[in-house]
Amino acid sequence: MLKDFIRLMRPHQWYKNLVIFVALVFSHNLASISLTTRVVYGFVLLCLMSSVIYIINDIKDAEKDKKHPQKKRRPIPSGAVTKKQAWLFGLFLFIFVSYLSFIFDKMFFFGLMVFFLLGLCYSVKLKQIFILDVIVISINFVLRAFLGGLLIHVPVSLWLILCTFLLAMILALGKRKAELDMLGSKSISHRIALRMYSSDDKRLLNSFITFSLSTLFISYAIYCIMKGEELMIITMPVALFLLFRYMYFVSCRKEICASPSKIFKDKQMLLGIILWIVMVIIINMG
């Protein structure tokens, strides 16, 4: 039973919350033990609040998830955890995280509440609205970066915000395309917004992905040039490799795009991500 409740929290998706470290790294504060400790603590609270949103989403979509080849194995649609048990667990987790975040940092608490409310709105209604669904996902990624800035009291670069937003857009759009390809005619019953994404033989969706990817690389290049750190420019080939590798997944490895956490199981992608992170940390600690 405990294992099922842990699966209900979706810890394999907590990697998304690593965005909270963006402000810490790019503000040259990673060497500060006190600030790093604050962000790590905030990361844990953010992960737990994300789990509350996942629980609510799984409760609401339980019947639809039963028709999905992968999601039907989740605790609620599989029957391992009842909806009542999930509600009680989610409520306890929400109260627990809210209390800890409030006594930790009040500004962080209010930011976390905005993150929760936006995630709740997405789960209840916004994910059914064409285009708005991926925009809300992207905004939530930006909020993660803002939360990191709030914890160490530094502003997050507007260019980094734009890059974070566009990267989230690419991941969300890639997931939509993968769901269309994998679920076929069942995709619309699983996610209403997919009806619009499938229009005109998916050419519209492909255009969205291409536009977002191109804009992301240009934005990242401008950031590297404007940042004043000449060495940041050497990270661009690695960033380009990662983007092109993901485009390969979109075209040929749809099961990875449908579950973005599987990206880390691809050795080339994982090595590229590790190399980029190491390069960025070394450059920004200089």
C-alpha cells in the first residue's frame, strides 16, 4: 500500500522542479552553502506540492486514464488506491506543505500557492483548451524559476524566463504529438484539446514545435552573448545537440515524448544534459 501512495505522488516527475535552481546557478550563488540549502529545502516543498496537483489530476481523470495504454497502470485507475484514499492523502499533503512553506518563507509560500492554483485550474479545466493548455504548463515552469529567485532574493533574467517558457512549450507540444500518434482515434477521448492539434494532418502542431524550437535556440544564443560570460557561448553546440536529439524523439521515438521522464534513459541525451549542466555550473562559479 505504501508503495502505491508513493507512486501516486509521481516522484519520477519531480525532475521538472529542478528549474528552481536556475536563479541560484546563474546568479553565481551556487557556492553559498546557506543559499543552496534554502533552495534545496524549497525544492523538496515544491516537489510535494507538485504531487498534490498530480493526485488531484489523477482523481479527476481516473476513468479516462483507464483507456490509456500506460496511464491505466497508475494507482487510482488500476484500483490500487481508491479515490477517497487519494483525496485524504492529497489533503494531508497540501496542509503539511502549506504549513512548512509558510513558516519557512512567506513570499515563497504565496508563490507556491499561485503555483498550486494554476496547476489546479489546469487539471480542472484549462488542459481542455487548445493552445492554452501548453501555455499554462509553460507558465508553471516559469513559476518554478521565480520561486528559486524568491528564496535567494535575486531577480531571474528575462532571457532565462523566456528560454524556460519555450523549453516547456516544446516538451508539452512534443507530448501532444506523441499522444496523437500512439493513441490514434482514442486520443480525443483521452484529451479533448487533441482534437484541434490533430487538424490538418498535424501540420499545425509540427509548425508550433518548429517555431518554438527555433525561437528557443535564438533566445538562448542571445542570452549567452548578452550575459557577459564569454565562455557561455561554448555551451551552444551542446544545447543544439539536445534540441535536435529531442526532435529525433518527436519523429522516431514517440514513447519517450509521451513520457518525458524517459528522456533520461537515453544515454546520448543523458550525457548531453550532464555535460551542459557541468559546463554551466563551472562557468557560473568562476
